[in-house]
Amino acid sequence: TGVCNVGESYELLKERKKTVDFWKVVGVSLTINFAYSAIIFAAPYYMNGIKSENATGLTTNCRMDDAILFDLGVVGLADPIACFIGALVIEFVGRRPTFLTTAILSLLMLTPLYFHIGSTVTIIILTLLRGLLAVASWSSNVLGAEYFPTSVRSFTSSVVAFCFAVASIIAGFVVPFTYTVTSDLTTGVLQVLSLVGTIFLWLLKKETKGVQLEQ
């Protein structure tokens, strides 16, 4: 029955000429959610690479367990704060401008990580990235719900949720592997996926602000 429903839902998308938009949303969900999940996994690695001077004057790395706790306790606060601000902004400027702006800013914010800058700046960048990508990741859920007719909305929302899970699992394997090669490779992968996700978002031309849910 589930397979039949999937087939029927996709046929309805074809009838409404929404298949191209559907695959664009899938592209957004896979790429942006990968970048969002990857920055969560990568933040402790970046912080573990921060050099600091201890009481004896020796330069040491931040301990990995401290980095993970800091990521969960401090950097993680960027998620709810950014989504709260995003929820306020989105009603004024619209869905498309909000999501495009956060995706482009996150793409640009990754660049300083190539230069292995000081600890304070790195933590600020990671916090901003976490917040920006949280809002950009949220975009796929909004698009999956608002961009399609009510008759297929449960199907498209389920596909978006599935894409998020797949992207998170892949990111969990990719980040440790790339970071063992070099942190620049991790940053590069994040930047490429953010760029692809931004392109998919840009290709979605329709603005759903002010449009009735049934429309």
C-alpha cells in the first residue's frame, strides 16, 4: 500500500507539473542538511585543533572532550536562537530571501576556516555557521510543506525528512574521514555542498509568503 501511495503521489506531482520543483527541494534537503549536520560533527574537530598556551607556557591543543562539551553547550545555543530570529524575519522579508541569504552567508563564513585563525575568531565563526545553517536547513522543511499541493504534502514532507536523515548519516562518516586528511578538505566539502544547496535554493523561484496554504 505504501509503495502504491508513493507512486500515486509522484503521479499527482506529474499532473501538477511539480516534479522539477520536487527534485530541486530534494537537492536542497540533501546538500544543505549535509552541510548543517557536517558543521555539528566538525565543530569539535575544529576546536580540538585550536592552540592555546597553558600555565607552564607550553602550547597545547584543546582537549577533544572539552571541545565536544563546548560545542553542545555554547555553539549549540545558536540553533534555537537563530531559528527564533529566522521565524520573525521570514514573515517580513519572505521565505526565498531569508533562506537564500542564510545559505550565501554560511558559504562565505566558511572561507576564514582555511586560514586556521585564533581560537576566539574560530569559535565565533562556528557559532554563526551553526545558526545560519540551522535556518538554511529549516528551509527544506518549509519548502517541503509549502511548495506543493495539499494532496501530496505528506509525501513531500516525508521525503524531505528522509533526506535529512540520509544527509546526517553520510556527514557522520565523511567529516571524520576528511578531517584525518586535512581540515581544509573538510572545509572544502562543506563549502561545495553549501554552494550546490544555494544554487538549488536560487532555482526555486516561487515565493510562498502571503499565499494561502491550500494554494
